[in-house]
Amino acid sequence: FLDDLQWADTASIDAVNQLLFTPDISSSLSAKIGNRFFFVGCCREAGIDEKHPLWSVFCHAKLLDVKYTNLKLRCFEEETLNLMVSETLCL
């Protein structure tokens, strides 16, 4: 899990691209798990456009026909957030 990818620099995004899309790396990882690799990254949508280094990850995935899911979360209500934290911390 990589958080705050909106702040990632080009070198960091290049490392993510290599991990996900370089055949030697991804095939050795995926061979152990049935040709699948689970990657979770998180970023704020504002500021992520075609000029942002993270955009290249989406472009590579599309170019290589890699399936991915993009989840968009909206702001949580205070009650929902309190419940999530309470459940996580077993309170």
C-alpha cells in the first residue's frame, strides 16, 4: 500500500511502473500468485492530470491491457468515520 501518491516524484513513480509493468519483475512476482499482483495506491484526485507523474501508471496499464479498478471515495460523515475508527481499534 502506497499512500499520498499525489506527492510522489518522478523517480518514485518510475519505481512503481517498474514494479508493476517490467516483465522480469512482475512475472517473478505473479508466478507465485497465479499471474496476479495486488497493488493498492492512494492519492487525492485534485492535481492528478496528464502532467502528473502518476498519470504514467494509468497510461502503462491501459497500453498493456492491464485490468485495474479505480475507486473514488467521497468525504465520510463524522458518524461513519467514528464507526470505522472504533471498529479498527476494537473500541
